[in-house]
Amino acid sequence: MKLDNNRQVFLALLRAGLWEKEVQLLPFGKIDYGCILQLAEEQSVVGLVAAGIEHVSDTKPVKKDVLQFIGRTVQLEQRNSAMNYFIGVMTDKMREKGITTVLMKGQGVAQSYERPLWRANGDVDFLTDASNYQKAKDFLTPLAVSVDKEEPYNKHLGMTIDPWVVELHGTLRSLLWKKAEQTVDAVQQDVFEKGKVRTWQNGGTVILLPGVNEDAFYIFMHFVAHFFKGGIGLRQICDWCRLLWTYRSQLDLSVVEARLRQSGLMSEWKAFGTLAIEYLGMPAEAMPFYSSDNRWRRKATRIMDFILETGNFGHNRDASYYHERGFLVRKAISFWRYTCDSVKHFFIFPWDSVKVWWNRVFQSVGVAVKGE
């Protein structure tokens, strides 16, 4: 996919906001800020693009265009502040009950940004070990206005504690392939049994976050899993970039490399790392294991095409069939879409795309047989 003028401007502003650096827009000529806003919403990076607009040095958009972004960032700040308060309250209450949790992704990784409150928020993800999972479930579910069906293998339970979507995780598994699952189980073990954590002072509450090496691997593996199974947005890759940049002096690269090789994810790391450098302005010296080989550039281009096509978690795709069609038709449409995506992924990560496709088919057959 060739980047048109608006996509180029969008990425220029995203880079400026992500790294808080000056950007010049006059070379791009006429800019459609309505289109820029739409692209930012599709990728869940409105706050970063708004920050980028503040760094434009050679021209300024007209007031009505700026106001759209200002309105969105005010909403982001309010929502993030409210979510941070909710996380603090829930963490304190669980500690009073003797429940230990680690906050994953989201508001924790947001602290790696220059403007944490301008990062688009999502769910609240609490991770526990085996001894705390049932206790956390027993505590949280009575507070929820709705509770999803539990996923036993993942030890995952989603719920809504109005107005927040809370995800309780007993494991970090992402349903990729066996070696990846084994590695991520070992990472979780390091977090809880070896105390590989860092902290975030959230108001008056100390929030436990995964250690830097553990978070770098987990955030990466998580968005790679979503890439293979339905699509990701640039926000997830921006999170990864900011974490690697902010803690670049604290990363133990030997630990990170060992986990990538054990899990079979080194190729994905190099390809997404090249994307981060080529499209998002990540400083090359801060991207571990970066290679300038052209094959990684070609892979990065294909990945970027897919991200822009699908949007954050499939934002750009028509999902109306899910509410309008019967069970078997829904499954058939989902399977066809997934297979088409897997063909595209095959030209980027051949063997890994086949493994993920086969695992997904195996799981889907089981679900269909059960009528779930």
C-alpha cells in the first residue's frame, strides 16, 4: 500500500507526538485534518497526534481543526484520571483481602509516555498467580454488572464493573504455539516467584507492574498474538516503543534475547522493530536486535499495510454480520476472514502463520461442536 498524503501527515504527527519532537508540515501541501482525525481514531492514537500538532513549527491548522483534537484530549484526560482512581481503589481493596495483583499493559505502560493521560485507554488488566486467581475472582465478580464466560485454559475472566471493563488473568497465555506458551508461563513465574516487578505511584497507592524485561517481552508477545488473530493498532506498537525507550538503560538484553529465542519470536521482533524505526521514528540505537537487512524492511511494509487496512483490533472491518447472522454463518464468515488474513501473514512469517492458523482452526472446531 502506497502512503497517500494524509497517511504521511498522520504518521509525521504521530512521530512528533510519540517522541515530543518538532515536525514541519508545509512540504505536504493541503491537509485534510478530518481524515487525520479519522486515521488517529482508527489506530487509537488521537492523543499522540494531538501532541504532534503542538510541535508543528512551520504552520498551524485552523482553529476549528485544532478544536476537534482538543476536545478529544480533554476527554482522554478525564477518562484516564477516572480510570487511575478506579485502579487505585480496586488495588487497595484487594490488598485488604490479602489478594496480590500486578497491573498489565494499559495504565501501567502509559507511565512510559511524556503525557500519560493522553494515551488512549482500554481495559483494566489484573494478573494474579494461581493462589490469588480464585480469590480475585470471588472478590471482583460480585461488583460487576456483567460477567463474561470464563476461559479455563487462559484462566481469563472478563467483566464490567461500571463503567470499566476489567480483565482478570491467571496466566499470560496468548494461544500462539507451544514454545511461546511455555516461555510466557516462565515469565509469569519470574514476576510472582522471583519478584520481577516495578512500581507505579498512582496517587496514594503503589501499583505493582511487571519488571522491565518481563513487560518488554509480554507487551510484544501480546500484540503479536493479536496481529496473527485479528489485527492490531499502532497504539500497541507505540506502547512497546515507549517502554523500550524509557527503560533502555535498565533492559537486560541477554534475558530478552533468551526469551525471544525460546519462544520462537525473534523474527517477529526484528520485523516489528524495523517498522517502529522506519514508520514511527524509534531511534535505531534503542531498538534491541535491530537489523538493517532489506528483508526486514519488506516485512515491516507488509505489516504496516495490514495495520492501516484493519485498524485497531479490526476497527475498520464490518462486524454487523455478528449480530445479523446465525451461529454457523457467523463462524463461516469469521473463518474465511481469518484464513484470508493468514494468507497475508504467510508472506511475512510463513511457518508461524501456519502454526497459528492451525491452532485457531483446532480451537474453532471445538467451539463449533459445543455450539458456543
